[in-house]
Amino acid sequence: MIDRFELKQILEKSVATVVFTKVNGEQREMKCTLLAEYVPKQNVVEKQLLSETLTPKENPSTMAVWDVENNGWRSFRLDSINSVSASSI
């Protein structure tokens, strides 16, 4: 099993394919990253941050990532990961 630190390092340097089991038992494959060139910058509008561009709060048992195919934040439980492979789009 990959640990949070190792996974974060991979995602900060590349786009990775993460295969994990969703809460409902379905297996999901997601191309995701934490690379700055993909993750949107925070925008300030009338002194309020737009919620859709915020980095989600960190939870030690989950990992929030940017889904490059759906252009949005997604998360998964670290203990549900089946495989991780660095890739490119």
C-alpha cells in the first residue's frame, strides 16, 4: 500500500492513474495530479474565494486530487487504492 507522503510526491511531479475502490464497491480509474499547471489558482471575487477553485481541506485518511479528465477536485480514501502509475495525458 502506498502512503500519503509518497502519493503526494508522485502527484506533485506527474499525472498519475489511480485505481481505487469507491465506497459503493465500484472500481474507479482516475487520471489525476497535484501539478500546479493543472490545478486552478484561487480567485478572489468581492473578497470571497470561489468555492469551486478552492483546494479541499486535508483529511489524513483521504487524498484530494485534481481530476484532469473531468476538470475538478475529487478525493478517495487512501486505504481503497488498488494501484498507482505515473503517466502522461
